[in-house]
Amino acid sequence: MIRLFHDIARRFRRRQLLIWTTSLAYNALSAVPALILLLLALAGFFDLKSVWKDHHGPDVDRHVTPERSRPKARRASRCSSPAG
């Protein structure tokens, strides 16, 4: 059994698998912010206001002070009012 573990460790070192896995994890982690921005852009492109209003907005409002949420409400009402 110990020989098996030594053999596996030797193969990992020889093929530099730890370097490859670290590199892969770093690349995946650095791609997450870009993916989040892409999803937000797609939500804006497909006009998914109900997603914000029904799902994400209440969660954010619980963590935001009233002074910070007032400008958001003003912007939303200004955007939704008909142009005159």
C-alpha cells in the first residue's frame, strides 16, 4: 500500500500535475468576474427587470442603508416614467 502511494507521488512529480492543477484553478478563478459581468450584461440585454425586483432586489435592500436605497428608487422611477 505504501509503495502505491509512493508510486502515485512520483508520477505526480514527474508529470508536474500540481503545477497544472494550480494553473487550471487560477485560470478558472480569474474567469469568474468576467462571467458574472457577462451574466449581468445579458440580464440587461434581455430586459430582465423582474429578476432584480423579485429575487435580487429584496436581498440587496436588506443590506443597504435607506440613504443608499433612495437614489436607486429615484433612478428607477425616472426611467419608468413616460417621456413628456
